[in-house]
Amino acid sequence: MTLPADAHILELLVNRDGLPTLVTLENGATITVYNIAWGYDIGDEYAHVTSNVSPEVDGTAIHLFLTSEVRSISDPDSGETLG
């Protein structure tokens, strides 16, 4: 079985569940992600992601994005680029 093209992005974000993670998107927006729920529509190569909703994190925004829009993922405490 071949893994989806975005498997590394999803694995990284799932492994950081509960930890703040900075995700920079292709439009330049940087969002803070604590958890994700994701899925694929039939025929999609990249997942659609909803962040900070499962479970909801008080005081954070819920974001919707595609994994194809992700340009970088980093740890806000160390500044280290992840993945």
C-alpha cells in the first residue's frame, strides 16, 4: 500500500497532539494548531484538515486548510522547523 503524499504532515501533527504547533500556509498565514481532524474526499491526493476542534481548545481559533497548503511546521517554543 502506498502512503498518501501528505502522510508525513498528518503524522507530525497527530504526534504533537495537545502541543502548540505553528503551521505556516502558502498564503503566508501562520496558525497555531493543538490538534487535528482530517479526511479525504474521493479522488483527493491531499487531506482537508480542521484544527483545534477535537477536542476544542479554549481561546483558540478553529482553522480549515488543505495539507497541500502547508509550507512549514515549527515548534513555537524552540523555533525548530519540524519534519
